Amino acid sequence: MGINRLSIGIQSLQNEKLQALGRIHDRDYALRAIDVAIKAGFDNFNLDLMHGLPGQTAADAIADLQDALAFSPPHLSWYQLTIEPNTLFHHQPPYLPKDDILWDIQEQGKEQLQQTGLAQYEVSAYAHPHHECAHNKNYWEFGDYLGIGAGAHSKITDSKKQIITRHSQVKNPKDYLNPEKNITATQTILTPEDICFEFMLNTLRLTRGVSMDLFTARTGLSESALEPALSLAKEKKLLIDHPKMLCPTESGQRFLNDVIGLFLPKV
């Protein structure tokens, strides 16, 4: 057991943007971290970079991207800032770039990434050959995982009973370490409708999609469980029309939330 890959969460290489995000590191600290990793011999590393930051222009975002790419990372996670519930930004919304600026950032950024040979294999993940993130691909391919620690989440499949269960641990470390307390906070058995939705939510993030065989293997359900949403998505040309593949079209990748919304369980 050892470590053969590092992921460095730089987020931005511009101090004012890092301050706006509430990060405790600055540009120089991030650059040193990358340099130390390379000099230590790590040739398998990822850089995390965000765009669509408060007050960010297209030029700002591309400058960040170019600075990161100067280190020739074999993997880059490049994703847009999203405002999550129960966060400071949710309660005090910052001034974010307009849609036309976000579009310019996406288009210019993808062009930069293509020029370096980093291929997009997931919504926000780019990699050189043989450097895709195996850990994240397990999530995106609807694999099981075991979460250990306070606040951790797990997904466990019982193939014999054909049951998929999600677990979460208590968030407070003191409660988690207390032997007299139950560390399980929630335990939910997924319905077939939930399983279909969660499978598509994860797997359609992959630009190459997945096989229909993976759907049946990971869910225990038949292909018909995806209907009528599957046929509708193909009619709208959001998914490729292939009997053995589940893969978004170029339009489907652009409007992925709309595709996934078709598979939402009916209330």
C-alpha cells in the first residue's frame, strides 16, 4: 500500500480570487507545492482549478489555466464554481460572471487544453493517456465505495438480494469516536427509480459514456427500467442512438442537466 498520485487543490493562482473564495493559501504557496511535488519525483499528479469565480473575466480564467498548464500536469480538474446550500456564498451571493463570459471561458479553455494534449474524459476532468483518475471513475461508473470517518458516505451493493444501500456516518468527530454511540447517521435502500437516476447522474458525466451491460451489472435492473426517459433522450438527440451504449451527444454534454432531469424519479 502506498501513494502514487497527488491531487493539489490550487483553485486559482490569483491572490484576489483566492481571498474571495476564503482560501488560506496564496499564489506563491500553490506554485511551491506544485514545484515540490514535481521535484519529489511525482509524475502522476492532478491540479484542481476553478473558473466562474467572483469578479472573474475570461482573461483572468485563461491566465489561471495557462499558469497551471505550464507545469505540464498529466491530469487537470477544471470546473465551474457552484453555489452550494448552507455555505457563505449561498447566504451572501457574490457577483459572478454572466453566462456569456462563462461561455467564453469554456470555449477558450477547451481550446487551450486541446493544444496541450489533455483529453476531456469527464465533465470537468482532462488527462493524458493512462492518467485518468481511477478513484473518481469508480464513482462515475456507479461502483461501490466504503466511507470511513466522521461524515463519510458509503454505497454498498448486495448482489444476492439485489439491494443497493447508501450509508452516512455521524458528522461530529466526538460522536463518531464515542463507542457508546451509533456511528450510522442514515441508511437508505434505493428504489429502482432512484437507482436509474443515480446511475445516469454519474455515468453520463463520462464523455465516452458506458455500456448498457454496465447498467445491468451495477444495478441488477433490465434495460427497460430506463424507459420511457431513454427513448425520449434519444429522440431529443441528447443521447446517441445506440442499443448497447449510454452516451451523451455533443448537445447532451452541453445540456447535461436537462438529460439527467429526464430520469428524475416521478413524485
